[in-house]
Amino acid sequence: MKLIYISPLRYPSEKAGSAFSMKSCEAFAEEGIDVELWAPRRMNKLHRENPFLYHGVKKNFRIVRLPVIDLMSWAPSYFIMAISFAISVFFYALWRRMRGAIFYSHEEFALFLLTFISKRTVYEIHDFPSQHYFYRRLLKRVSLIVTTNSWKKNKLAELFDYLPERILAIPNAVNVNQFSISISREEARSKLKLPLDEKIALYTGHLYSWKGVGTLVEASRIMPDGVMVYLVGGTEKAITEYRLKYKENTRLKIAGFRPHDEIPLWLRAADVLVLPNTAKEDISKYYTSPMKLFEYMASGRPIIVSDLLSLRSIVDENSVFCFEPDNSRSLAAAALFVLQNDEEAKRRAKYARREVEKYSWDIRAKSIISFLSSASY
């Protein structure tokens, strides 16, 4: 099997989507698939970095960079880039004459054009398509769909009349060994130069509104004495804005962006890990399958999460502690309960660590390959 993974993102990039694509390609290649990642030749402040080293993956697949129009600072620039990338993909595929290849993508425009020259097209859906005319046409033309949870699978069948047997619902994944490091909280804090005499509630990831980080920030104001909230991650712009906006909050520490291979240390250094997704946006409430949840689970540390359908599809009260979404007092109370009930916190953390073994990249890749291999095109 030859698989062409098509992505409009930058490589390397600090964004989770780029890490996801690189890990996916690595996992497919590990299973003996001939993999190419087709990506746009975009302006990138990390252009000097080796994408394989940056994302910590084996160089067992090829990256092909195609020409695009990239006007980074102009508002409609992403749309222009995506359209030009789709055209580049289409003509490059024509030139390569790759009749037996499977074209696998989360990029709608490129995939739509490819459906006119190939019946072997797979749409990987991370958000959820609107019922716009374009998406109805796209979904009528693509051969198969891979999506990240059963809610999306059921809705695709309901709203777009797509055959359920041609949809694979499978969550995102994690490199379990990378995040399951066997060092103590004290050792991790020593390496990161963090104080030993305070309790730490930790969030890792981007600071987008739908991530619910604002609820965690508000909760930090009512946490008990000796409890600090740390935010690790975010873009340069978001980090600057947060530091300015919350400079008077003495219980909030904004660590900023850290290399991905340092994140396991941060998780081990924490007393409780927080996933505060909002219920106000559908991307958070229904669509997401956050890689950070699997990283949290692999770390062996106690976890508190927003009580949302998207997260409930992965975890329950055996593995995490839930709080009411968008309710800072509920979040603070859940964190306090974890800190005051050490044995129960350890029990659930151990259960989560066992459960996360089901969500490895190799298991995910095997499931997708089996689905692609058994399908008729």
C-alpha cells in the first residue's frame, strides 16, 4: 500500500496538528506502508529545524514540499494558501500518475480536486463539516472517512447520508513510553528548577478560547494558599497577551512555549493536571479528541477534566475527576479534592495509565490500515 498524507500545515511547527501528522505518518510507515507527506512550502520561522528531529519521529517517510502562495500577514492568506496548495497537489498527483495510491487528508480543497482523478480518497475529519454546498459535494465524492469519535460518525451518517460502514471512528493517540517516565515529582521539579514547597495545578497546550484556559485562570484566584497554576504552551502572541492581562495574578505562572520533549517532565512535576475545555463551543463539546488528554493519562499524574461528551468518550470517574465546564469554582473544588485525597487520586491515575495503552500510535495505525485495506473503492 502507498499512502499519500496531504496536510496544509507547516513542518516543523509548534502546533499540535503538525505533531499529529508527523506521528501518524511515522506510525503508518512502521507498519510497512510506503508513506509520503505532501505539505506546502510555506514561510516558517522554524525553517532551519529538521522536522523529524523537532517532532521526535523516525525518518521512515518522505516529505514533499509543494509551491503555494503564502501571504502570512494578510487576513485571507490562509484561504489563498489552501487553494494554491490544492492546485499544486492536483497537478503534482497528475504528473506522478499514482493510480494505486491512497490519498489521505484533512485538507478539504486538495482532497476535493483529487476525487476527480482518484477513487482512493480518504477524508480525516478532526472538526466537523458544515452543511455548506461544498462539503455536501465533497462528502458525496470521497471514498472513506476517518474521524475521531463516534458522535461525529453518527452525525455524518445522519446529516450527510454517508454510509456508516464507510466511516471509521478512532480517537487520537500518544507515544505512551515518551510520557510514562519513571522519575519522581521532586526529580522533575529539580530538572525544571521549580519550587518543591508548593502544589502545582498544570495545563499544557494552546491558549485558544475553546480550550477553556480562562476558567482555569479564574479558578487560580480562589485556590487555597500554596497552590499555584502553571500554563505551559501557547503562541508568542497569546503568551504575551496573557502575561500582560494577568500580571497581577500572583497564583498564576505562565511558563510559555516549551519543547515537546520537555513536556513529560512538566507533567511529572505537577500535583494535578487540568483539561478545562469549554462547553460553549462545539469544537470542544463534541469534536475534539485532545492529544494532551492521552499525554496526561500516560504521565501517571491525577487529572481533572471538564465534564463534556467529547472527553467522556475516553475517560470516566475511574480514571479522572470531573468538574462542571466553564465553572471556575467547580474546577477549584475538584483540584482541592484531588490534593486532599491522595490515595484516591493515585488510584485513578494508575487506572488512567493502564487505559492509555489502548491509545498508542501503532494501535491507531493498525486499525486505520485494516479499515483502508478491507474497503472497496
